[in-house]
Amino acid sequence: MFSTQFNQLDIADLSLTLYSSTAKDVEKALLNPIGNLKSLMALLSPAAVPYIETMAQMSAQLTRQRFGSNLGLYLPLYLSNLCANECDYCGFTMSNKIKRKTLNEAEILAEIKVIKSRGFDSILLVSGEHETKVGIEYFSKMLPLIKQHFNYLALEVQPLTTVEYQTLVSQGLDAVMVYQETYQPMTYAKHHTRGKKQDFNYRLNTPDRAAQAGVEKIGLGVLLGLDDWRLDALLMGHHLAYLEQKYWQTRYSISLPRLRPCTGGIEPKVLMTDMGLVQLICAFRLFNHQLDISLSTRETPELRENLLPLGITNLSAGSSTQPGGYVEPNSQLDQFEISDERSVETMVEVMKKQGFNPVFKDWQGEWTAHSC
């Protein structure tokens, strides 16, 4: 499990080395960035800021070489906002006095009808973390129902066991997104004060369990703003490198969400600037040419348009962050505030004007050699 390797890392020393990087280190990294953690460190460092334009040009070129002009579109479907954890940055945290709702079969089908009318074939199922009321029994009941309508099904819920992931894979699950939020244990403990999410190592080892269960794609992520984003990103890079070496048949993605306002939410400890986000995206693209990089509606419309060419491969559009939000929007059940509220039709036009090909379907189980 990754926790064994992670616990051997000297995080303080990594931070010192990261901030001691020089222009010479950055120039060397630009010559040999692929899979090189030392290069990733240099590209994430403050010393790389004067090289962001060069990084952006290289990143854009590499992304087009690998992915062409295609940009995948997906939509989150929030199943429940019940949560048994106390996380001070999330609108779903258990102490918040908000309306709670878990979708039943009829409500899920109503949401699906709206989503399908917008053309989506890739869906991300999201819920708060409440294993007794919204756990494996609920997921194994609802997932086959939802899979009938979508070819690609991803899950972003509480960490599950290997056996539970195997059950869902047999029912059509394609991907698991599990974000560590922060890789810095003391910061993690500060923001997770109640519930099973307090267990840093159990969450850290979730991608191992998902890979062992045969999940086709695994997504990592950090919540930018909880702590030093440069250090968190570097530690996520170590996690990604470990997973790709150990579970080489699995595909990987990263998500780079910035802390957004929500009910009872907190202010960022470290402000992530727009330029910092550009640096982060480009650094990971240079580090890993095959990596999917997702962009959510947390970012403003203008910034999203500017980021599209730099390394992004997947993005959401027309999203709702509340259970039942596509049928009944503005019901005050949201997880966080959205910045880009444009419709999918508008976003498709924006993408086409920039020369991109919006892709609603690029996956079907029968297309893989394993399924044949």
C-alpha cells in the first residue's frame, strides 16, 4: 500500500528542496520532465514562475499530440448530501444545518432524463460520506439502474473496501475518484475532526484497493487552498508515480479543484492564483503525457476558456452540486458554489470556436480487449 512508501518520505525535506530549486534546476527539468519526480519538483517550484510561458507552450503541444483536439465532457450526478464526517471546508459536513436528501429510484431516473437530454454519456456519481444510509447496499442497488443509461460511470463517494469495489465493477463501474484533499497529515487532521474520514492512511490507500479490484480508471486530487499547494501537488505526484508503476494497466486522472465558498466554509490558508493554477496544470502535463486532467465548474468562465488548450482533457458543464438539482435547481442543497454556470450548449460552442471537438462518448466496455 502507498501509505508504507508515503510514511518514509521526509515531507519537511521535500518542502525545503522544493523551495530551494533554482532556474538551472527548472531548465534541466524542461529537458527531461517525463516521469521524473525531481523535474516535477522544479516545475512546481517558485523558480519556475518565469518559465510558465515556455511550460504552457510545451504543455499545449504535448496535449494536442496525445489527445488531438478532443475534450471529454462529463456531468456530476449528486445522489445524496448525507454525511457522517465533519470537514470544515465542505457544505455537506454533518454539523451544517442544511436540508438533507438522498435520491430514490424515481428521482434518479428523473435526473437521468434531464442529463441525457443534454447529450451526456459520461457521468460522475457523487454523494456525501454516510456508509450506513448511503453505502454499498445503496450503491449496488442504484448503480445497475444508472448504468443502463450511460456507457461510462465514475464514482466519487466514501472509500470502499476492495471487495465492495469488485462488486461495483461487476455491475458496470468504470472509474473511482478519491481525493486526498491534502497530503500533509497535520493539516488533514485539522480539517477532518469527526467520522471515518479522519483516518488519513485508510483514505490514502483507497486507490490501491480500487486498482486491486480492477477499476479501469482512478482519479487523484487535492483541494487547493487547504495548505501549500506546491507541496501538496508534489506529494500527489509521488502518489501517481507509485500507482503507475505498481498498477500499470490502470488509467489515471487528476483533478485540481480550488477551495470554493460553501455553507459554513473556511477561507483558504494559501491562496492559489490563476497563474499558479496554470503552472500546476502545465507541470503535470510535462510530467505525464498520458494523464487525464479534469477542470470543474469551480473556475470562472474566462479562466476556463484560457485553460482549455494548456493540458485539460475533461471538463464538466452545466453542473449541479446538489441531489435532485437538475430537476429542481436552487433547492439549497449544494456542496459548494459554482463559478461557471453556463449551459452545456454554450460551453460546446465555446469549445468549437477554439478548435476543440467536444466528446460526449469515448468509452464502451465492449471496445476493450479485456471484454472481447
